[in-house]
Amino acid sequence: MGLFKNLIFYLFLVVLAVLLLVNSNLKTIGAGVAILLFGMIMLEEGFRVFTKGPLQNLLKKATHSLYKSIGVGALVTALIQSSSLVSVITISFISAGLIGLSGGIGLVFGANIGTTATAWLVAISGLNVEISGLAMPMLVFGVVLSFQKKATLKGIGQVLAGLGFFFLGIHYMKEGFDVFKSYIDLTQFAIPGFWGVIVYTGLGIVVTTILQSSSATLALILTALAAGQIEYENALALGIGANVGTTITAVLGSLGSNVAGRRLAGAHFIFNVVTGLVALVFIYPLASLVNVLSGVMGIAATDYTLKLALFHTIFNVLGVLIMIPFIKRLEGFLKVFIKERVGKDIDEPKFLNKAVLQFPSGVILSLMKEAKYLYENAVFEIVAHGLNIRREDIISSIAVKEVVKQSKKDFGVDVRELYSSKVKTIYGEIIRYATTAQSELKMTKMQNTRLSEIRIASRKMVEIIEGVRELGRNVAYYLNSDNEHMSKEYDRFRKKIIKVLRVIFLFRTEMDREKHYSKLIVLKEEARKGKHQSTKSIDKLIRNDMITVDMASSLVNDNDHVNDIVKKLIEVAELLYGETDSLLVEGN
């Protein structure tokens, strides 16, 4: 696939170079398209600065209602002139679990309606008003501000510069088509009837796939239409093709994405194909409707650019209205058809992917989920099995004393191997994602603190496993020892850890969290005081020569290990399961 895409791209470059050499008039049009695309890139980068707070909160809260998500998606896209940015935010939120797939689909459907604002902007301002003079001051102020260090000023500068390049690109395309018309009249290639609709729809798909932007394609169509270089009927078909073509880009871009990105791209593809097919089948009735509405809105019968913008808006809105009753079914279909890979290796991250690195709230929530998954599964299992205890016994209602009494079989667990196979890679990825987020994303002080806490919790998990590895050797050795005193002491150590694991399980799974948290605080304080202090039972065994000096040394050291493990288990629980939702939201 990658080789094929590269060949197509290089072939396109060769053909473009030949065309520009053969006809110098195409240079002006080509330059206009390039400048407009560059302006759209700058617009997107500029608006990214303002997506860190209110905009993200707005998109996130909008997904509670389908109609609200569609409306907000349309409004935001119309304002920032970038459906791709809205899609990036949506994919990031879905990947992190901040919003559901149906809410994301609503935002993308709304974004499709919002893209129609570009057509209106070009048709009204770009073609009917001399905007090249306005573009120059925008570029001057935009470039000056874009070099400022302050993020807000830089963002405003990029938006202004983007608008300046956008309008300048339209100006050059318009000039190019006006000059080009003196040499060749492209309307001689017009194809009437439904066959022409099919051909020009296909052409619109191809052009959009090459330009990677339906908005740029629409701007090109509108300027060509304004210059009289294409027929109105063919322009309508090109507009339909542009809508369908933008989904090709989305699908190709999602091939290496996570399952959330692929599902959203699938929804986008299905929506635009269905919308395109409906518009094709009913193109003539819709064109008649445009004529009627144009008369009502005061649009001249010969103002084909505004009529094309109206047509583009009508069939996108119609597509949303047709798809609304089927969104739940579409969501179900996508979840069945595009499945999460179930054969993930045990050491692969379950919630971390590139999409979540777009915004602070996404990466924090994903890191939290990954750390919790690691703690609840790998760490819990290693601690339990490392001490020859079954997980199901720990979370059961069986008395702790009975659990230990029944657990006299050595599991033969290699803690180091379990760490390498289940923890090491995920721990490394948690640290990498947290470090990347802190270095590349603009975060609030609270968000930076939260990321640091997740890193600390992850490091403590590794230290817990190291402690269990040290403790586990002696637990196994004295599990069924001839020296009943040593066996009892190590059973006492196991009881202490089992009790803590059970309370932590209840703390994170039951409603009455305060009660269990109070118990954890008591256990943590006992562990803090007990560390580096011999217990009375150990002192008694030493005085009465019931154990050897080496045994006594092992008990004292392992007593410290037990208290250290207990303290860190509780500290990780506090860091991961405390009340921290506000940290994920504030600043975003």
C-alpha cells in the first residue's frame, strides 16, 4: 500500500511539472492552490492554540446529546475552518475514552455541515469582493504576530496569516482562470446529462484525493465556475465528488491508526458515500430546490457560485437528516466490523496510542487507565503468586487466616520473568508517553502534577515487584519448613500483605470508599512505624534460640520488605484511585 501511494504521488508530481512547463498560465492557478492550501494549514495550526481549554470542553460536553454534538460540530468547524482539526480532537477523545463513538460520529457529521461555510466564504467574500488588498495587511500582521513567544499572540498571528494566504490563493486562482480563458475554454469539455454528472463526480473525487482537502477543491471549483470555465451542472457534480473524495483521505490516514480512528473514519466514509449517492440520484430535484430557495433568498439566477454553495449545504444537511435515525445501528455495525485486535501481546499497552497525545486530557486519562490496568492485573497477580497465594482467594470472603492456611503449595513463580513479560514494556511506555506529553503539550500546573503522580505510581509498582522478588524467595523456602516458628512468621507476613490487597480491592470496587480508605490509612501508618523495627515475636524467637542467627537476619530484613511493600501498595492506590477528575478537565 505504501509503495503504491508513493508511486502515485511521484507520478502526480511528474505530470504536474509537465503541465506547468507546457502551459505557463497554469502556474498562476497552481500557485493559487498551493497558497490556499498553505493558508489552511496555518489556520489549523493557529486554531490549535485555542483548542486547549474551552473548545475541548465544549466538544466533550456536546456529546451528551446527538443533536447538540451535530450542532456544535458544525458551529466549531464553520468558525475554525478545519474539519480535520475537529476530527483529530474527536479521535483523541474517543481513544482516551472521554467520549463515546456515537458522540464522536455526531461531531463528525456536524463537521461535514460546517465545511459548507468554506464554500459560502469563498463565494461571498473571495469572488464578489476584491480581497487581495485585505489579504496583504492580514499577512503582515499575521507574520509579525506568529513570531511572538506568547502562545496566544502566535496563534492569532497564524490565524491572520492563514486567512491572508487563503484569500490570496483565491485571488491567484481567479486571476489564473481569467487569463487561462483567453487561451482555452474548458467549457468545451462539458458533458451534459447524467453521464456528465457521473464523470465530473469522479473527477471531483480524484482532485480532492490529490489536494487532500475538500475545502481546497471547492475553492478551485468556485473560482473556475466564477471565471466561466466550467458549467454549473458539472460544478454541482464536482462538489459531490469533493465530498466523497475527502473520505478517501480519511480512510487512508486511518490505516495506521487505532481502532477508534478507524471506526470514526468508517463512519465518515459511510456518511459521505451515502450523502454523495443521494445527491447524485436526486441532483436535478435538488438543483430545482436550489433555484426556488435562491429566489426566496434573493440570489440572482445567474449567480452560480452562491447557488453552488447553497447546493453543497443542502445535500450535506440532507445527508445528516437521513443518517440520524441510523446512528445507533451504524455504531453497532462499526464495532462489529472494525474490531479491537484481541490477540495483543501481554506486554503491549492497552490504552496508549498516538491519538491520545494530541491533548492533555486525553493523554492523562489514557495513562491513568494504563496504570490502573497494570496495577489491578499484572502487579496484583505478581504480588499474589510471588507469595504463593491465589488471586481469587484474596478477593474472596474467606478469612485471611484460612487463605494462608490453605496456601502451602509453592507456585514456583519466577518474579523476574513475570516482570519482564508483563510489566517492563508497559512501564516503559507509561514513562515515555508521560515524558512526551510534558515536553510537547501545553499543560496546566495541576495536569503536570497529575502526570508526575502517574509516573511516581508506576515507579512504585516496579519497586513493589522488586520487594516481592526478595521476599518471595524466603516465603517459598520456609513455606513448609521443619522450623515451625519460621513458617509461622512468614505466614504472618503473608497475612499482612493479603489483608492490604483485600482492602485495596474493596477500596477501588465498592461504593463505601471512605470506610475502606480509613482502613488503608491505619495499615499504612502501621507499616511506616513497623519498618526498620524488629517485632516482638522476632525478638522473642531470637532470645529463646528458637531460630538461628541467619534465620533472624532473614526475618528482620523481610519484615522491612513487607512494610515497604504494604506502604507502597497503599500509596499507589491513593495516587491512582483518589478523587482526581477535576485535574483531567481543568485546562484540558
